Amino acid sequence: MHTSPAKLLILIALSLVILVEGRTVLAFFGIEIAPLETALIGVVIIAALVIWAVRPLRGSPSESE
């Protein structure tokens, strides 16, 4: 794992805050983003974070060996 589960949870929570507040900032400038689009972007970001976190470290032996 690249990071601990606690750090992964913090990264996911921070990304959700950035998504919600980013949508608010864009609305302030007249750029409307639907909540569904925001949710889909959030799912993609969370999936990317989880995939990054659980893949094995480069050069480290696998646990099955």
C-alpha cells in the first residue's frame, strides 16, 4: 500500500470538500455544474485514489511470495 488507511480517508474527504467548494466557486463566476456531474467526478477521483493506494509499491516483493 502506498499510504495508510487513515491518510487515504483524509485524502478522500479533502477531495470531496474541494469538489463541493469548487462547484460553489464556479457558480459564483456563472459556470453551472450539475450535481450529477460533480458526483461523477467525485467517484472518478475516489476510485483513482483507492487504486493508487492499494497497488503494490514498485520494487517491493508481493505478499504472496
